[in-house]
Amino acid sequence: MGKAGSEIEQLRQEIDEIDKALVELLNKRASLSLRIGELKRNDSQSAVYVPDREIVVYSNIISANRGPLSDSALKSIYDVIIEESRRLQMSLYHRKR
């Protein structure tokens, strides 16, 4: 393996570690979202879908973005994350108390 091949392998290993950390953080986020869903379920006044909260989330990620990912790319990623969080919370409403 040449110098470039060695560097590629090293960079891929670093990506693998980042991927593991991302999975851990995404699952932690999902757990927090589930806890919020439990609290909402116990408070009949709380809705699962809160558009104002999503606006804050999107604003936070755009403000934190330093590239090279575009704001629209991050928004697309967070569309999936938020949709899954909403799905997890909705699943609580379908469970019997």
C-alpha cells in the first residue's frame, strides 16, 4: 500500500469512529425525544408536532454550521432526524397506559 493508500485507510478509520459517535449521539437524542414524548403523553395539552420547536432546531443547526456541508444538506439530514423523533413520540400514544 502506497502513501496515499495508507492515508486513505487512516482517514476511513477516523470516519468509522465518527460514525460510531454519531450513532451513539443519535440514539441519545432519540432517548431524550422519547422522554419528552412520555411527558407530553401525560399532559393532554401537549402536541407531538410543535412547529415553533422545529424552527428553533433548524435555526440552531444553521447557526452552528461552519461547512463544508451546506445549510440545505443539514436541513435534509435533520428532516429525517425530526421525522423519526416524531414517529417515536407518536408510538407512545398508540401504547396502552
